Amino acid sequence: MIIETPKRVHFGLIDPSASLGRRFGGLGVAVEGGYVVRVERGGEGIKAGKKDRETIEAVLRTLREAFGIEGSYSIEVLKGIPRHVGLGSTTQLSLAVAKAVSSLEGLNLGTAELARALGRGRDSGVGIYTFEFGGFVIDGGIGKDIPPLIVRHDFPEEWALILITPELKAGPDEREERNAMDSSFGSAGIAARISHRVLLGLLPALVERDIESFGAHLTAIQRLVGRQFSGFQGGEFRPDLGAVLSFLRERTYGCGQSSWGPTVYGLITREDFKGLKGEVEDYLRELGLRARIELGVPRNRGFSVG
């Protein structure tokens, strides 16, 4: 069995302060180019890089403990997402392996049940719902269970993201980010402003396919989200990403930092990418930065099995 996932670009968390009783609430979008993983029954072989191997081994341990699965598996990562750069690698790989094993064992467990067992969705449901459904998603924050999906909408196929991952310090892994995510921080006032922008700015623009309005609201939301996290990352955005984001602010419809970075993105149309990529390469050269530059094509479907 071969299972393919999206990448996810995270547009931010709404309310870290839990001012209405629910904490966080995330929004983001699925793009093409995620994991491709082969999973077969029999054998004990895992062909993957060190971090991916560790994730796969942890998933298998959890499945055995939670669901009594006793089989052995041969698992190979044919294509991956760079780890801890803000593109959702851990959730996408974990759910891919869990879905495949569940199917091979004839259990056909739902994504939510697997996510719950694997400890996914502790802070955001964006990775879970982009994995299952693709498109643009918003979750309803942490309550008594994994965050509920409250909005799922196709992302216009003529829109795209330019994804830039500079060769800078990776974002924190899940263990490293726990001190921040488990602490008390954030402003109810900022959360209200983000919510207003989402409900009466971002979402209407998405439905009306108004890229200029969507981009303007997205940039404003990302800056507000960044203020909530400024105590942990040194400002609205990581300081080492400031110059690249300033460039994107001038050249794209909207921009931001995906999760903890270092991946940043700009909202564009697909036809914009070729010319803009050359400009980005020239600018990064001036800065003395090397980076991976990709076209983030919207993926309006979730994982697939072949």
C-alpha cells in the first residue's frame, strides 16, 4: 500500500489565552507535495531518515498499545516533508502510517480516533483536517477532545503560495515547544481582532475568490498572531526571517510565517510563480541566504491510497 499526504501551511492560532474557554483555534491550508509512504505487512524494516524513523517507530508502538495490533511491517518513506520547518511533517507522517496499518489490519479506524491515540491535535487540528480533507480549514480550539473542524472550503485552484524555506535554524520540535504551548499567554483583545478578521474578512474573500482582500486580511491576521507569540520568537515573526517577509509583503498579495518557521509564504497566482521565483533567488543571493523555493499548489483533497 502506498499512501500520499498533503503538506500543511499553518496560518496561525487565534486565542492562546482561552478567553472564551476554548484555547487556540487554528487555520491553514493543504498544498501538494507531502509524504509518500509505502507500507506492507511482514518484515521489520523501516527505510527512512533518522527523524522520520523515530516518528514511525513511535506510531507503531502506540498502535500496538492502543489497539492491540501485533503485526510486523515494512515501511519506506519514498518522499518526505522536511522536518520541523513549519510544514506539518510529524502529523502528516504519523497519520499516514497509522491509516495504512489500520487498513492493512482490517480495522479501518477513523482519522479522529487515530489522531486522539497518537496525541495529535494537542494545540491545533489543522494538520489533522488538512490530512483528511485538504483545502482551507479552521478548527474550533481545544475543549475536551481534539479540536472540532468548523470550516472546510476549497482553496481556489488558480491561487497558490510561494514557499521559501531558508537554511536557518529549524523550528522547535514538539518536546521543545511544550514550555511555550503549555504556558499562559495571549490577549483576549488580539484574539477578538483576529476572529473579526477571519469571520468578516478572510472567509468572505475566500468565498468570493477575491485574492487581494484575502491576502490583506491574511497578512493582518499573521501579524496579530505573531504578537501573541512575540515573547517566544522575538517579535511578530522570527527576526531572522524579517527581511524575506518584507520582500514578500511588497511582491505578493499576502504573506506570513508558517507555524514556528523557518518556512515563510506569499500568496500569489500560479502564473506569478516563475517570474517571482527569479526575483526571490536574486534577493536571497544579496542577503547571502540559501533557501528552498517551491510552488505551493492547493490540494483540495486529503490523503490518498494507491
